[in-house]
Amino acid sequence: MKLQLTKGLLCFLKNKGYRYCLSKTTIAGCEGEIVRITLTPKKQRPRIRFLPKGYDSYFNINEDLQLMANGIDGVFVEVELSVELSSTYILAVLKEVKLKNESLRIELLKLDRPSSN
């Protein structure tokens, strides 16, 4: 599964122990997109001389990808995740949304209560 790189996804990958991403770069996409970068997370540092076929580079998650997660004009950055890792990420996002909704519900209940003066 491919997902757009976001700060949340980057944080998730770091927390799961990923430190590097293999990178595939393609030029001339669609609708104003000039460059597409596809990243594949790795826990071990790739050997630059022995990158898998189709990959042209790799990035350090802590140093290089923060800027990409903020967005770069004309560049679309996506992360290719295994089914297992993408499922774990989606469940983590849903859990976070649920917690935020619970917090919001509690705040709304506090506002609904009549004040005791």
C-alpha cells in the first residue's frame, strides 16, 4: 500500500524502529507534479553499492525526511508499506482519532452541564 508521507506517518515509522528509506525517483508526473519520490522503509542502513533494482538512493529518516514530510512544491512523496505495516498504521491512526473524539465528547459534556451558582 502506498501512502503520502506525512509527519504522522514519519513519526509512526520512527517508533516502529525504521531508520532509513530506500528511494525511487520518477520525473514528470501529472497535474503539476514534477517529481515523484517513492520511499520504502528499512530498519538497517542500505548499502549504496547494492541497492535493490529500481532504487536510486536512500534517506535517513531522522535527517532527510522531515523536510519532505512538510511538503515540497512540485514533489509528491509516498511511502510504500507492506500490508501488515499499513494495517498497523491505519489502526494506530483510528485509535488516535477515537481518543481525540473521546476528549472532544468529554469537553462538550462539560459545556452542556448547567453551572451550579
